[in-house]
Amino acid sequence: MRGELVEEETNEIKQNQEKSKANLAKTVFFRNHNHITGFYLIWIRLSTFIIKRWILSRRQIFVLFGFFLGPLLIEILTISTLPSPKDIQASLLQNERVKDAQVTLIPSIYNPQTIVIHSNENDNQIKGYLKNYLTNMNANIEEISTNNIIDYILSRNNNSYDTYVNKYQMGFSIDKRSTLVIFNVFFSTVNYHTMATGLSIATTCLFQYYANSSLKSIQTINQPILTSSASVTARAIFYDRIYCFDTVPLSLLNFINSFIASIFISILALNVIRERISHSKDLQLLTNTSKKLYWFSNFLYDLTLCWIVSALLTIIVKIGSVVHPNPEVEVQIYKGTEQISYFFLLYVMYSLASLPFMYSYSFIPESELIGFIMFLIVNVFACFFDMVLGFIAVFSQASPSSSTDKMGTTTQVMLILRLILAGFFPTVNFKQSLFNIRLRSDPTCVSVINSIMITNYSSDEPWTSLNEPGIGLQLVIFTVQIVVWWTILTCIENRVKIGQLICCCCNRKEHMTIDRKRKQVNSNNSTMALEWNDSKLDKDVRDERRIILNNRELFTSAVVLARDLVQQFKKRKGKSLFSPYFTAVDHLNFYVPKQSCFGLLGANGAGKTTTFRMLINDIQPTAGEIIINGKKINQTKRNIGMGFCPQFDWLIEDLNVAETLTLFARLKGLSTAEIPITCNEMIELFDLEPYRNREVKNLSGGNKRKVSAAVAFMANPSLVFLDEPTTGLDAGAKRKLWSAIRAARDAGLTIIMTSHSMEECEALCTKIGIMKSGQFICLGNLQHLKNRFGKGYSVQVKVSREKMNEFQQELATITQTTLEQIFVRLAGYDINDDNTLTETPSVSSQSNLNTATVNQVSVIDCTVSTCTLDKLDSDQFMSAESIDIRL
């Protein structure tokens, strides 16, 4: 008794909860929302996108740290450790014209080393002076008894070649006779100057011996002979001033700054690539937000970050120019106010040009990490290649065979290639601009370049001059890049090929005619003919097409109308036997009236998802037209007021549930006062309260589907697309979502959904189309499909417990019956009657048949119904072809 009471209370609680949820659904979907419009809506959407980026930056804290700390640390390390160009040149080139290239020849320059000594007398004073001198030079001494030093050292080679090469550099043998002293010096040929250093040691020891003082010494210096610049040619000066040219590896500060600039632009690419790959960008744009506003908001946020990091880099460079002790390092040129000001200006212009370049690139990679790495590598390689071209140009012009009165052909080609590279890559143009600042600040280098490259540069050239070494040309290139890359981005977003754009500019009508004929020729499929034969279609499908073609009123009365919709994809290589194109959707026709739910059923590959992509304007149809709310969607720029729940979640994973709903509420233009209330109601309606503050990436697949559905129904759009909305949901959550969908439909929303579940479409849809091979094979409302394609009807019989076995035995004797389910006192069975394919039996006749069947069994209750969609001929409806296509 008590258990029954508990069960009744539990059932009552569940019923109350269901009633409460039903009332909430009615409240949500029957509410008339206040929407903001005009400039204020644009401002709200712009601020929403920027707030979204700020939240994502805070959640991706390591990326934010990398964006700021990476470039700053590299700049600090570069300024503090990078040698001057002269020092780099001196360390790389054996150049007799390099100043301060002398070497003092003392034994310590080869330390650590071991010096072998032999003397024929133990108390030899010369040996004493030698050992004392070498000890003061921190050299290790090996004194041997044999007089053959070479054999002794060669014997060490048998033990270790490394020891033989690196340990022993010199050896000394003193043979004192009665009237003669023989002082032999042995030296290694591996290192430079060992012979001269050995002789210097020997002369010092002899000098100390004869002077009888260890304080005496002879200093030997290897000093290159420097020729006065007045007596040498320009090509001879070139080898003294190679560091004046923008070549590898002498112009490193400019190259490293271009590398730094590439790093922070590459990091910014992560977000836009991620949103494109996850389709969260598409879901945001389906709120009627323009693509221009989306990119403008990203540009504003990214540009702000770029300017902040540029200002910090400028401050670091300025501090480095003041505190660095070496007056010849490159950073010293930025002591001047003009130089450091133009340094910051170039970073600003680089940011303005690189961001649209990066946005255009973001459509290429299929992984955000790969996209980041490839963008960085390509830009760095372009800068390195530019320096290699400069290296070839300089050394080609400086070769003895080149002309001294005009620039050589090779040099001209290299300079043209560098100009092309700078015009394409903002990073290369930025590097060349920094080099011009350095060149403009060094009159000596200007004269050297004039003498070698046969140019007429002036160190007094105005900074913004178009002539070198001014940076005016680079600023113009930056400006052109800004315009060109924004234009390319616009063409990409609007699916306009560059060739088409040029043709359209020349002759729009002629181009459209040629393009249409090309499509007809490329496809040998008869379905691409201007007049299409629909005689093979099912009667209902054919009637639907003819109603659409002949009734113009449907264009305004129907919420959605698709007329002769065709979508073709190019097949992969080796897969085209007859035609290179595969028809995924083949002249599809249907319309959806207001306050209805249209269901698209079909197996994988039937064309459902392709149809959906065309309906939401994600892809353009090859032929045909789609009209939503009286507007052709390819002409409305998505301004059609729709909600969309995709098959795979298109959510922003770093936002939590509440932030996600708030984001889309603001983008859909809900008034600020309504947003908290609406978001709370959607969270409660879709059972998301426990996950309100949980990030989307940490939700289960089923809860992500709930969030996607909540986003689709946010603000009660007139049209909602649901692509398999209950995938991943448990049975209870699935039925709750069904209740919400029914409530939305009853409130006046029009819904189009795809599903693999016949049960789901039967529960929700007022009109159903079953697809196969890109075309409907049946179309109509639920009862109509049951009448035409259903086989028999279903009977549920309630009998007493003791009569159940007898009932089953009796049922087994009846033909055309199939027992489906048995419960304790309830049995369900199907009666297969082919007559029902064309005609629905009356309830009375079915009841009579049932009574005759079980006339010997005590029947308590009996229910007769027509077949469900699950009982339709699945072999006919749910098979599909699989074609390997290229999307």
C-alpha cells in the first residue's frame, strides 16, 4: 500500500513537472520579443563580437601570454646579445681590411693544451726559463726523457685521435752542447699561428736566458696591413663594408624583427581558423549578422592587440638604444626621435596590411595548429629568401667581371624579384622598411651602396620620399596591400573567383551566358537539360513540382519554397566513368507552409545534408532557386530570420552555456532588458541549469545538442532548421525536446528537420519527404503516407493473465498476422493487408476482424490503429547510393 502511494506521488510530481515545462514552453514561444534595429543593433553586434574575443582571450591564457611575452622576450634577447654587423663580419670573413684584426701570439690562445718539453740536461737554465714562462701562461707541461718528440706525440694518436689533434699544439727540444745550443720548435698544422707562436715562445726564453731575467719578454703580434681608402677601388671598399647591405647573415636585427612580427600575426590566426573549421563562424552569421561586421570586429580587436605589442616593442628598442654599451650595434640608430617614431609607424602599417592577409589565408588550413605553423614558416622563409636575393644581387654586382658604370642584368632581376616579394608579403616589406631606416641613418653605408650598386641614394633624402633610402615606397606598398587583401577577402567570402570578377567587370552578361553553357556542356546528365522530364517521379512528388511551377502565390504565402533545386559536385579523379560530376540533389521541389514542421528522411548519402546546406545559404545551388519568406536567399545576404541546429555542434567551445546563449541573443537583436530573462528560460526549458557556467567543450554530446537547439530557438525566429536534433540524446531528453519542438510549432514557428528516425518524424512532422539519390520518392502528410504505403494496421489487445497463452495459440493460426510485443496483460500484433496500400480500412471493419480472430478468448480491451512510419517499406525508402565525390 505504501509503495503504491509513493509511486502515485512520484507520478504526480512528474506530471506536475511536465505541465510546468509545457507551460514554460508556451510562455517562451508565444512571447513577442522586442528587437532593436538600425545603428544601435550594429553597435550591439560589434560590441558583442569584441566581448566574445575578450572572453576567449582570457580563457586561452597561454595563447595570450605567448602573444605578448614571446615577441617581447625575443626582442630583449636580440638587443642584449646580438653583436654589431662589423663584429659579425669580422667573425665570418678573413678580411685583411678589417680593423682591429690583429692577434697577439702567446701560448694561452690555445688553452687548454699540453706542451711537450725535452732537454739533454736536467739543470739546463734555458729549460727553467721555458717551464716558468709556460706555467705563467697556464699551459700543461709534459717533460719527456726521449729526444724524439714527434714519435712521442704520434704514439698518442694510436690511443685517441681527438687527443692528438686538440691536446698537443706545440713542443720544444733544447740540446745544449759545449759551444752550441740547439733550440727546436715543433708545431701543429691544425690551428693557425702555431708556428709563429712557437717561435715567439722560443725567442722570449732565449731573451730571458741571456738577459738573466724572467721579467723580460718579446711580444709578437700578427697585424694585417691596412691600405688607405684613397688608394683602393670601390670593389675593395666593398669587402670592408659588406655589413652595409641587406644580406644574410649581416642584417640580423631587421630579420629578427620581421620574425617577431610574423609570430604575433600567426598567433592571431588561431582564432579565425578555429571558428571557420568548427563552423561557429557560420552559426554566428546565421543570426543575420553581416560578414563585414564579423571581420571588422575581429580586425578592431586584433589591431588593438597588435598596436599594444608594437608599442611595447618600440619602448624596448628605445631603452636598448640608450643603455647598450656598444656604439656600433644596430639598435643604436634608434636613439633618434625620427628613427624610433618611424619604427613604430612601420609596425602599425604592417599590422594594418598583415591582418587582412592573414584573414584571407585562414580559409586554407584544415587545422588551427598547422595553420599557425605554416603561416609563420611561409613568412619567415619569404624574409630569408629576400635576403638571399639581396646577397646574390650585391655579390653579382661586386664581382670583377661586372660593369662599373651600370647595374648588371642579374642584379636587376634580383631587385625586381625582391620588389615582387615585398608586394606580396607584408612581412618582407616590413623588413625592407627597417633596413631603409638603418641605411638612411648611416651616410657611410649610403656612399658604399652608391659605389657598388651604381645608385644615386642620398642620406638627406626625406623619410617619406619614394626614393631610396626613404620609406615612402614601402608605405605605399603597405597601403596597396591593405586594399588588395581586403578585396581578396571579400571575394572569398562572397564566393567570387578572381577570373569571374575580371570577366564580370568586362562584360557581365556575356560571362554569365558562357558560364551557364559551360555547366550544361560539362554535365552529360540529362537532368541538366533546360526542360526536365518528371514522369519517373512518384505521383505526389510530381504533383508538388507542378503546383510550385504553376502557382505563383506560393512564392509569397509559403515560408520555404524550393524549385527545381540541383546540386552537383565534382567527382574525385578516377571515379568518373561517364560524367565528371555527381548529382547530389536532383531537381528537388517542395514548399513548407506557415506553422508546420517539414521532415526530411533518408539514409546517409540521400542528399538531406546537402539540401540543408543550400537552404541555409551555406553553399550555392548549381541550378534552381530557394525562396524563404518571399526572398531569394542568394540575394538577401542571409537576412531571412532563421535559427539553425546543425548535425554537428557549431558552438564556440571556450564559452560557457550562459555566455553562448547571451552571445546569440545579442546577435539576434533582443533588447537588453529581455536577454537575461530569455536566456534563463531557455536554460530551464532545455534542462541546462546544472551546466549554466560550464564551458561547452566540457559538456557531453547530448548536452551540446541541447545548447545547439536552444540557440536555434532563441528569439523565436520565423523559420528553424533542425539537422538531426536528437542525435546523442537519451530517451527522456529526446521526448522533452520533442515537446519543445511541438510547442514552437504550435506557437507559429515553421520548422524543417532531418532525421533517421521514423518515430521522430511521426511525432513532430506535419509534412514528410523521404529522399533517395537526391530526390523525393514519397512526399505528403503523415496520414497520406500511411494510406499509400502502409501495410495493414496494428492491434493492441488486453486480455486476462490466464488467457494470454490461449490467445497466442489462437493468433498463431491466423495468417497475415505478426506478433510484435507481449506484456503482462497486453499483446500487440500487426495485420498485413495489401489492400491498405490504396485504401484505409474502416475502424469498424478492423474491429470486426479482430473480434472474429479472438472470439474464443475473453478480451478486456482492444485498440486498432493504422501502421506507424516505422512499418513502412524500409527497403524501398531507406537505401541509398554511395558515390565518391569532391566537396
